[in-house]
Amino acid sequence: MKMTLSAQHLWLIPALPLLAAALGALTPRSGRTPAAGAAIGAMVLSFLLSCGALATALAHPAAHATANFTWFAVGDGAVRLGWLLDPLTAFMCVMVSFVSTLIFIFSLGYMKDDANFKQFFCFLSLFAAAMLGILVANSLLLLFVSWELVGLASYLLIGFWFHKPEAAAAAKKAFIVTRIGDLGFLLGILWLYDSTGSLLFYDNGAGVLEPTALGGLAAQTTLCGLALSTAIGLLIFCGAAGKSGQFPLHVWLPDAMEGPTPVSALIHAATMVAAGVFLIARVYPLMAADQLLAGVPVHALTVVAFIGAITALLGALIAVAQNDIKRVLAFSTVSQLGYMMLALGVGSWVAAVFHLLTHAFFKALLFLGAGSVIHAAHHEQDIRKLGGLSQPLRVTFATFAIGMMALAGVPFLFSGFWSKEAILHAAHEWEVSHLPLFAGLAAVVLTAFYMTRLVAETFFGKARSHAAEHVHENSAVMTVPLVLLAVCAIALGFLGTPAFPWLQARLLGETEVHGHSLLDGSGLMLGSIVLVALGLGAGWAVYWRTPRAKDTSPDPLASAAPATIAFLGARMKFDELYAATLGRLNTFLAAFADFLDHWVWGGAVNFLALLGEFSGTVNREADEGGLNAGFDATSEKLRQTGQAYSHAQTGGTHGYLRTVAIGFVVLVLLVMLGGGR
Amino acid sequence: MSAIAATEPFLERAPQLLRDAATGFLPEPWRWLVNSLIAIGVILAVFGTLFAFLTLAERKILGRVQNRPGPNRTPLPFIKIKFFGLAQPFADGVKSLTKEDIVPRDADQVLHFLAPVVLLAFSIITFAVIPFGRHLVPVELDAGVLYFFAAGAATELAVFMAGWASHNKYSLLAAMRALAQLISYELPLLLAWVPVVLVAGSLSTTEIVTAQAGWKFGFLPHWYVFTPWGFAGFVIFIVAALAESNRSPFDLPEAESELIAGHLTEYSGFKYALFFMAEYFGMIALSGMAITLFLGGWRAPLPFLEWIPSYAWFGAKLIVLLLGFIWIRATFPRLRMDQLTRFAWKFLVPLALINLGNAAFWSLTSHWTGALQLIRWAVSLVLIVGPFVLMGRKLSAGVAPRVYRYAPS
Amino acid sequence: MSPLQVCLLFSSALFCIGLVGALSRSNAILVLLGIELMLNAANLNFIAFWRYSPAPAVGTGVLFVIFSIAVAAAEAAVGLALVIAIYRHQKNIRLQEANRLKG
Amino acid sequence: MLGSGLLQGLGVTAKNFVGSFHDPARLTTTEYPEVKTKLPEAYRNFPFLVSENATDPMGTLRCVACQICEKECPPQCIFIEKSKDKKPDATGKLQLFPAVFDIDVSVCMSCQICVEVCPFDAIKMDQDFEIATTDRFTGLMLDKHALAKPNSYFHEIHPTDAAEVDGRLAAERKAAEEKAKAAAAAKAALAAAPKPAPAALAATAKPPAAPSAEAPKTPPAA
Amino acid sequence: MNAALAFIAVLTLASAAVAMALRNLIHSALLLIASWFGLAAFYLWAGAEFVAFAQVLVYVGAISMVVLFAVLLTRRSRQDLAVEPASLGRALSALLVGATVAVVLARAIFATPLAVAPTATPTISVRQLGAQLMGPHAAALLVVGVILTVALLGAVVLAATDRADSKENAP
């Protein structure tokens, strides 16, 4: 029986890993196996549920099945959340849960001898839960909540080895930089809520992404002529840029490599960084709403496209000059994300999602392969010290090679080629400008080059360090995920080839698939194949042919262009730039605030205290002197009269009774004679 | 008098017919006067003889219980044959009349004479409201029950007078103890009949009796004694009645072993007999009221026994109750003063109060039918048995069960 | 002289007897009894007015008397308790000597 | 439970009450004047004089006025005057008889010494206690006539003693007769002629003597 | 009807007056109780049955006991009961005040127009009284209940014997 999962039960997918995380948190430190078991079990279960969701989504791809509910009601306004099920969600859920499951299994082996093994799995399942939360959310608010949880999980995982100072610093850096992006995102959300009154994407007609709201947003223009939807779209893009490590806010991603490799694989290759792209894909109608206004100077998507292009180029350039195996992969992720943003910018979010899915698999494969290498080489990460590992690490080398070829975009067999091809095709059709296309093509060459450099340096030639000499293949628990990922890296490509764009059709909601022949790609495909071959050839020529002798022997490229490589090696000095500009601004503002607090506010409070004391003394003086004397005189007179009356108090009951009787008589007489009637 | 339906059996109407025959011809004001005089006469005659034979029955039953025949000697005045000592009461009467009536020199002559008179007067006027038969209610009062206990309240006054007037510090002391007993048992007595009034909804004795009409399941009469709170109220009423009329376990005041004859020490001759007559009248009145309140007054216990006249039923129940009193007197040892008051204040009063609550619950849930009826019964039962057992255990906490060393167990 | 006036005369006479008794006797208990008499006189008034009132059904007079009887009972109890307390202090209950509260 | 003791008590009295009507063992009171209880045999009250038969009590008194009892009676409450003439006793022998035989019952302490010392079993202890009188002087001075009671009454109140005494007297009488017969025979033999004088023997209606199993005592010295 | 009223009035007034005049405390107490009976008779005559019985039950049953107990408890010997006559001065002043009050009251009775037709003796059934008591006067009933209990406790505390006192003010 095909297990189908309706929108109402969608929340189960993120809930299970969250439960596992909670379980992990509660079990004592020694409870290693239960925590791990719970995490993996939860991931497998949510993967199965995701398949069910995918089945329902594919049944009627056009529909956006939602299940909304009221979280809390304040006065007459109510905050409503909900779950959304459509092909985009389903594909992403399947991808995230599958990759997470494999990475969890991999980290069983990788983290085996780590002290707080239990926490690691707790944080991982927390992260997976948050990521799935983003995917299934039908409301920007719920999405934002999961977004922050993902940020928190990445901070915890990056800073997992908190006893290493640079890991703690990297975690803080990642968290702060993504927070800057999230600030923009939050402003966007607030503005959106203010203007449309609701944060639900699809709320049978009243949702934000539905035509009525979009029309309203697109119609209004705000400051400097921007359409409201564009302004909100740009703000949301800030969040996406921060999280996906785009151009201005990409600095944290390479440093995030301080965390354990499965973390890098999971978060900084497959899922978290993809969250930004998913977000833009999710709110794509909002971003694309202002296309209609011809006169409007800036489109949100054009900005996205250019940022994407710059990041792709920038990432690829820096990756070439990195010597740490994980840093190279980090920058390659930055450039690939640039590619996805570029695809979104040029109008084809389907290509972006397709590249995202394929990239997730082979990048996770590469990272796990790097992890396997590091684990085998006793935590040696510098490729200059490695080398000659192809023989001892046979499986790792094979899977790593597949990953490299997919990333580089070796034609036809590997998924990377097809998804990158789709992006370049979309960039080609973009009528605004062709700059992003050229940047993309340049990045293709560079990607192929630095990947071959990486493979050559690590796997070929002679082992250049003691650690590299006696290396032995890892256990099955680490190699099986690699093989699985390798299979996916290859197979996934065939889902979206131009001849049979099944994935694109399903994502767009069409039920039948009409492909077009490979040839009418106006030679773009041919061009890209040539560029890939160029990149591979250059890489082989420089690094493969004459592998480096010792770890200290100079890098051939560095010797060729020392200045640029050094500059690229230092990540284009962005950190120093930021420190110089933003850092100093921040310190100045802090100093100014301190001054204000001490002198301006402090002074006012002290003055008030002084005033109170002064009035107290004046009051005492007045009271002591004038008032008492008069008061005592009157009370004395009162006492005397009381004394006089007390003589009537004889103590004899008869006397009292007699006075009562006489009083009564007098009273009655008064009433009778005094004209009472 | 309510109109006498002609359909009722002859015996039922007999008393009325007799009386109307006797006073039919008189004009109205006089006819009422004569009627009431007749009523008074009848009551005094009937209950006078009942008193006489009650003393005899008491001595015979006590005898029989102690395995001795009891008085059976006194021959009827002129006929020699002696049977069962039936003439005994007349002999007692003659004896008490002929005995010398000694009055202490320093006694307060007026009070000394007044005490028995007041006591007897008040115990007799209590008979005015007891419905002896279907139409045999001497006086139909709206607050009949209250009248009954108001009259009863004056007995304490008489006891005090007796105690004080005989100028003897022992009898004064005994009077004080008797007063303490009477007062502490007046409360449970009053609290015992309040539930009946609460359920019956009226203070008039005739309405209480009519409220107990009818039978449930054909054989169980609607008498209040057959309801849990009714039975508890009946028991408390009887115990309090015993105490009020200074009988059996509570006969401390004139117990021989205590202060001679208590406040009656200085009395002899007919005044002494008057005291006894007052006590017995009190006992008869209280049991009459117990019958009216709890045993369905003059109602027949079973439907097919209706043909027996109502006053016969009242008489039968009265006899049964009085024999019960005598039976209790034959059985129970005398209670010490502190046990007596502790029993009243710490056991009877709280139990009566709880019983009041119980009756309130009963009347509030009167509309329950079917299964609820059982629940109502069960709750009412528990409401009474629970406190009874708990307080009972607390009351007899100090008293360990007697261990007879030599007597065979 | 209507019967109502007879009743009122009766009650005022009773009241004055109580008053005279309370004023003349020095024995605390008799003073209390005098006051008790005055209270009863008041009750008598209520019943008299109720008896001859246009709307006897509404037993306000009767109710008032019931409450007054209850309160009088409470008052008598407390008063006599006081008398006993006084007796314990000064071994006699002459009111003239019980004036220790004078100013 | 508080009430259980009370109910048990009532039960006991009820059982007693009912029992007293049908269980003879329960109702043991004998209504004295009409029903007299059987006095124990050894009960004794004041002495009485035994007369052989009820028809002529004065004539057949066993007492021969030997005044032993008068002398022995500790409180000296017996007063006897001998008679002038004699009358034959049971065995035909001429004996004196008391003219006056008074016992002051108010003084008698019923010590039974008179019975023990009386050789002729003439005085026995009576069981009649209903001798209250209003006149405490003459009323309590019982004379011969009041004291005499037939032997049959003696048998009623002291059956064993009576039987024993009668047995002994019968034996004596038989012995006396045999001696008399022997004497007569001897005299006959002597005088061969004189016709033996018929011994005037008052036929005494003697009840069949109890089988006197014991050996006949030697006749007391006359 | 007036005859019965007059008879009752005379009896009650006589017993009250004698009660106040007597020297023997017990006799005056008992006479006062007799006057209470007279009052109950008046209530009966007026038709307020319930009040009459309540009066008998409360006054004759309970208050008489309290009074008599108080009389007995506050004397050292039998002579104490023969209370010395009120001093002439006080008696006279008392009579004077009493007389003035009586005159004023009588004047008030005769002056105010009370002419009311003698209606038939109204009867108020206990059920009506009960409804009144439980209905509008329920609060008053509860308050009276509270007053009685407080008075009861107060009386007990006030009249507690010396033994308790000695224990209390022991250091």
C-alpha cells in the first residue's frame, strides 16, 4: 500500500527528529547508543514519511495542500501557522532526510571515540528537525522560527569542540554573520505582515503568495521608487544571503569548517546553506511579482542574479588557492551556492532547486570523503601533507573521484553537469544582461581546475607526511554512506535532463512532461563541455603530472603568480576589510553609548535624589517649629472637657437606668408636646 | 374534628357517635365545653388505669425476668379469688392514699405542695396533642409538636421546686443532678423530632400522621421508622425519652442507691404517688409522641388490617413501646452521672445533628426514582451508620470489654 | 377603650413594673429580671399590634417577637454569667458595690 | 459496635422472661402459704412428746416423767410434774406419766439434749416453725396437750429415726413378751395349775417393723 | 374576649409586681416565671400560637433554669436569699421615675388615634412563619443562631469556676 501522508500530518516529519533530540538531551552522558539509535531511527522514519509526502505531492503537483491552525489569539487578531505540502517541499524533505540519515550513520563511526558523543547526535537531530521545519512551514513566522533554530544548531555544531579556541570563535562568527542576514529577513517579515496582515503563504486565497496579496504588494511603491514586493523581497534575500553564504556575508562559511566533518557535510554542504536558496524558491512569486511594472528600475531577482554571479566567481577563485581540504570544499560550496542564486536571479527557480538537490548529494559525498580521509590520516587536513592515498583508501578514493567529476560537471554521466547545464541555459535566456552567464562559465573552468588540484594533491603522488604514510581504509559504517551518496550523485542527474525534464515539470506543477532534444541548446552545452575539459586538463597538467615531492615544496601555481595566489589564499582579505570598517564602527558606537549612560542619564537621576533630600529637611524644620505647639494646645483642651464629662460615669447601674428612663420621658414629651404631629 | 366519613367501619366512628349522642342537644358554647370535659375525662380515665396497670405490669415483668412470679397475691376487694395480682395497683393506690404525708418543718410549704402538682399538671396537658385515633385528637393545634415539648419543658421547673422546697441539701444536690440530666437530654430529644418535621413539612401531629400514610411494595408502611434517618431519630428519641422520664438506665435522680430518693426524699404518701403518676404519664406521653412521629400514629401496619379501629392500633403500639421501656428497665444497669452527660453531649447531640442533615438530604432527593432510590437509601444509611460507628468507637474507647475472671465465658 | 388600648396599657404597666423593680432592688439578679420583664413588655406590644394590624398574614410582629425572645435568652444567659463572675469577686451581688468601672 | 452489648443484655432478659413461663427449672419460687417446701429431714425446731397413737394422745404418751430431760435441759425450759397413779405402758409394765409437762419454747434453744438423754424415746424434735403468737408469755409456754403428737407424725417428719426407734421398741417388746412367756411357763410349770394371767396387752396398731437388721439391744434396765 | 384579656392581664401584672416586691429571691423568681406563663397565655389569646409555645419553651424551659441556677450559685447560705428590703430613698425615687414613665405612656396611648376595629383573631400558621423565616429573614435567623452560640460560649467562659482562674493567672 503506497503510504500517503496528507498535509495535516506533515508536522510529523520535523517532530520525530525533534523528539530524538529531546530524548538525546535527557539521556545521561553515558547513554551513547540510545541517543544515536533514537536519532538515526527518527531520521529513517521521517525519510519514510517524506517519501509518503512526495507520493501525495506527485499525485496532484499543482495543488498547494495546506493545514492551517491558530497558534494563539490576542484580542481579535490571531497568529495562524500551518503546514504546506507541494512538490518543492516534498523533494527537499526527501533530500534532507536521506542525506541526514546517511550522515548520521557516517558520524557513528567518525565520532565513535569522541567524549560527548551523545550531545553530538542530540544537536544533529535538533538541526535536522529545524531544517525540516523550514521545509514544511506554510507561514513565514514558523519558517523564521525554524530558521533561527537552524542557526542555533549550526552554532552548536560548529563550536562542538569548544575547547578549541578557533572553533568557538568560528561558531560565534557564523552565528553573528547569519544573524545580520536574519535581521534583514525579520524586517522583511514585519513589513510583509504590516502590509498584508498575514504571514501564511497559502491560506486559500488570503495567503501572502496568492495573487490578491501579491497584486496589492506589487502595486504600491515605497521609498526610492522600489515596488513594495521588491523591497520586501530584497530584505528576505538578505536573510537568504546570510544563511547561504552569499557575497557580502560569506565569510563565516570557510571558518565553519572548524566543526567536525559530518557537520560540515550536513550543514555546510547539503542542507543549511541550501535553506537560503529554498527560501527564495519558496517566496519566488513574491520576488517575481514586480516583473509586471515595466517602469520599475530594480527587480529583486536582478540583484539576486548579480550577487549570485559575483559569489560564484569569488568562491571559485579563492578555492583555487586553499590548502586545507575542507576549506577548498567550503569555497566550492560558496561558488555553487552562487550558481543557485544566479539560477534564481535569472528566473528559473526550478533549475536552482534541481542544482541544489544534485549539489547536496555530491557535496555531501565530497565532504564525507574528506572526512574519511581526515579520519584515516589521523586528523591531517592539509593537502600539502597528504598525497598518495589512492592506494590505501581505495573506496574513499573511488567515491571521492565520482563526487569530484559530478561537481566539476563531467558531461552526461554525472548529475552536476545536467543541473549546471540547466542553470547556464537559464542564464543564457536571461534578457537583462549576459554578465552572469560569463561569470558562470568562468566559474565552471575554475571549479574543474581546483577539484582536479584537490584530487591530485591528496590522492596521487607520494605520501608527504608521516600521518599520510600508514593510512588504512575506514570501517563499513563510514564507507557505505559514501557509496550510497556516489550512486545518488550519478543517478539524480537523469531526473532533470533537458530530454526528460521530469523534476522541473513536477516542480512547476505540470502533470505531463514534454522534453526537447539536446541539440537545440544553441551550442551552450558544447561550450560548457569544452570549458570543463579545459579546466580538467589544466588541473592535470599543473598538479597531476608532476605531483609535489615534499609537503614544503612550493605550489606550482603559487610560483607562477605568487601575488594573486597569496591574495586569494588570504580569502581576498575580506575579514580584515570587515574588521577595519564595521569593527571600528561598532567599538565607536559602544563607547558613545557608555558615555551617554554615565553622564547624561546618571546625572539626571543623581539630581532628582538631591532634590528629594532637600525637601525632606525643609519639611522637618517647619513641622518641629510651628505646627506642634498649636496641636498640643488643642488636645490639652479636649482632655479637660473629657475629664469633666467623666464625672457622670458613677458606675452605679441604677443611676444609668434612671437617666435612661428620664431621657425617655423627656423625649416622649418633646414628641408629644413639641408639635410632633 | 374532621368530618367523619360515613363509610368508615362502625367501630371507627363509635367514639364520635357516643360523644355526639351524649352532647348533641346542648347549645354550641356549652356543647364544646362538655365535649372537652368528656375528652379530658376519657384521657384521665384511660391513661389513669393504664398507669395503674403499667406499675403492675412493670413489677410482674421485672419479676418474671428475674425468674420470680411477681405480685400475684392481692385479692379483688370483695371476692376472695386472687388472679395474677390484678388488684395490686388498687392496693398500691389505697396504700399511697392512706399513708401519712410528712412535710419537713423547715420546708417551703407552698413550693413543697406545688412541685408535684405542677409536674403532674404539665405531664398531663402534654396529652392534648397526641392523636390517639383517626378523629381522636383532643386538641388540633397547628404547632402541636412544639406545644408538646413546651409543656414538657416545665418538668425541670417542678423538679427544681421539689429539690429546693424540701429544705434538704441532699435533695437539692439530687435536684441539680436531675436538672443537669433533663437539660442535657432535652437537646437530643428536640433534635430527634426535627427531621420528622422537616420531612413531614408540618408541626401539627395529625398532619405528621397523615404524611406517614400508604404502603410501599404493598406491605412496608411509609412510617418514618422504616427510613434510615427515621430509625436513627426514633432510637435517639427513645433514649432521650428514657432520660427525660428518669427511667431505667438514666434513673439516677431517684435511684435508691444514690441520694436516697433524690429530690423526692422528703415526699411521702400521695404526693410521692403523684410524682410517680407524673413520671408514668410523662413516659406514656413521650411514647405516644414517639408513635405519632415515627411509628405512624394510629395507622395500621398492613393494608388488610385496616378494619381494626385506629385507636386500637395506637393502643397496641403504645403497649408495645411501654413493654419495651420496662424491658429496658429490666436489663440495663444505671449510668453514672458523667457517663450520662458525656453520652448525651458527645454522642447523641452530634448524631442527632448528622441525622438532621441526613433527613434534609432525604427530603431534597425525594423525587429520585428507580435505581436512584437505592442510592438514596444507601447514602442515607451510610450517613448514619458511619458517624454512629466512629463516635461509638471513640465513646467506648476508654472502656475495655469486661473480662469475667470466674464467670464462664 | 378598644382592646388594643387595653393591651397597650397592660404592656406599659408591665414595663413600668419591670422598670420600678430594676430601679428599686439592689440585688443584681432582680435587676436583670426587671429588665427581662421590660423586654417581655416590648414583646407583648409587638403581638398586640400584630393582633390588631390590618394585615396579620405577614407575621412581621410575630417574627420580631421570635427573634427578640432568642436574643433575650442570650442576653439573660450572659447577664447571669456576669452576675456569677461579679459574685466571685465581691462575694455578694449588691449592685452599689459593683461600681469599680467608674471614671 | 456500640449497641451490641445492649442487645445481648436484652436478649438475656427476654430469654429469662420467656423461660420463666414454660421452664419449670426457672420459676423456682414456692408460694409459701399455699405451697410448703419440703423441709430437710435433719431440721429440728422445738421438742414434742411422742404418743403411741393419735386417738388418745394423752393416754398413750411414751413419757414416764422420769425428769431426766428436765434436769439435763441447759436453759431449764422443761417443767414436769409426775402423776399420782400409774398406767401401763406399751410393754404393759405400769409406769408413771406426767401430769404436767411444760416446755417454755421462747427459752428452748432446740439443742436436742432432751431427746438424747430420754431413755424412753418419749421426746423428739419437731419441725413445726409456724408457732408465732401475739401473746409472748402464755402463748409460748406449750403444755402437755400442745406438745403431744402421734408417732405417725414422728414418722412423717423424721422417717429414719422413727423407723429405728420403732424397730428398737418392738424388739424390746418381743423380748419382754418372751421373758413374760418364759416366766409364765416357769410359773405354769411350778404351779402347774394356775392359769396364766392374760397379759393385758393393748393391741397396738404397730406398723410393720422395719426389718431391724441390727442385733436387738439389751432391754434397758427398767 | 375582653374578659379573658383582663383576667390574663391581672394575673400577669400581679405576679410580676409581687415578684419584684418579694424578699425571698426564689419565690420572686418563680413568680416571675408564672408571669412569663401569663404572657404566653396572652400570646395564645392573641392567636400567635407559635410564639406562645416558643415563649414557654425558651423562657420557662431555659431562662428559668439559668435564673434559678444563678440565684443558687450566688449565695453563701440560705439566709442570703432573704434580700434586705430596698432602701426607702431608692424605692421612692424608683417609684417616682416609674410613675412618670407610666403617665407619659398612658398619655401617649390615649392621645394617639389607635381606633381600630376589633378583627377576628388572626392565625398565622407555622408553615407561613417558616417561609418568612427562611425567606426574607434567613440572614436574621443565621445571625440569631450566631448570637446564641456566642452568648453560650461567653456565659461559660465568664462563669468558669475559680479553679480555672487560679490555673490561668498562675505565673
